[in-house]
Amino acid sequence: MFKRRTKFNEKGECTEEVAHKGRTQPPPPPITLDNSLVATVDSFRFLGTIISRDLKWELNISSLIKKAQQRMFFLLQLKKFNLPRTMMVQFYTSIIESILTFSITTWFPAATVREKTRLRRVIRSAERVIGCDLPSLQALHDSRALKRARKIMADPSHLGHGLFSPLPSGRRLRSIKTNTVRHRNSFFPTATSLINMARVPL
């Protein structure tokens, strides 16, 4: 299946990304505007998140890691000035962790083991500088996914509200059937599993 997305780049030029999943199929014909072909790109940034043509998250995660590593320099400077540990933790949370967790509920479940290892290295580097343990990305993802899911469940006007369907017992949600790993690692199936494992009343 192909999905097409068009947007304007920084130069004001219209570009297109053709996302593909499933079996190999002939690509759709190119789009023409004013007798000019719309250029096809391999990835583009949407609301701050990089979406790749193959629907993988390597480029997005690499971008987040690069930004976080650049901000590690400032954390090292705070260490040199002997700032209290609490202040360094606050700096890490607001400046570095906020980068690593940007749209985390979207991409983290689908990240590969290698990508998650790269992310953990950044956190371990910060732990060595600060001198204390920091929250793992898995824990941060789970808490934010649960919070987001409960907001959707409490909002009947949300388009995804009906995907969280309680079982007759009212104590668990009905599992969402998935046919692919990509779908199973997306937000709604992941959030449903987290809610059922939390064993907290709906």
C-alpha cells in the first residue's frame, strides 16, 4: 500500500513523499502541478518529527540523539561549576530529556534494539555527569502513553475514542487485532496493552 504526502520545503517548493508498506507494488504515477513534476523525497519533517519513506524511525531518532548530544556540552559546564545535583537534574529534564522524548509515544515502540541502545547511551552519559540514576525512556514512554490514552478515553469527541473499547467486565480493554508488527507497535495497540497491564480501574 502506498500513501502520498505533499508539503512545501524551506525554499517554498512543493515536494512529495510516497510511503510504502506491505508487498512490493509499482509506485503510483508522479504528481504534476502547472506542467511541472513534483519532486519525490525520501523523508520530511512533520510537526517536528521526521517521517521516512519506509515508515522507519532511524532518521528521526538520529536527529533527536544529535540534538541531545549537543546539549550535553552545557551539562558538562554545569558540572565544572559544581552546581548542585538537583539543578543539573532539572537542566537535564528540561533541556535534554525533553528532546529525547519528543513525540515518544509515536516512535518509541517501533524503534529497533540498536536505536534504543543508542538512546540509552545518551542517558548513561548524563547519569555519569550528574552522578545519579535518571528515568529510562521505556518508563517515560509508558507513563506518557497511559496519560495520553486516558485523555482520549475521557473525550468522546476524539476520533480515536472508539478504539479503546472496554470488555463486558469493565476492568480491561478489548485488545486491538493487528496483522503486522508495524501496527502492533503503533500507539493504540501499545496503549491498550499498557492499560490492561496497569491493572488500574478504567
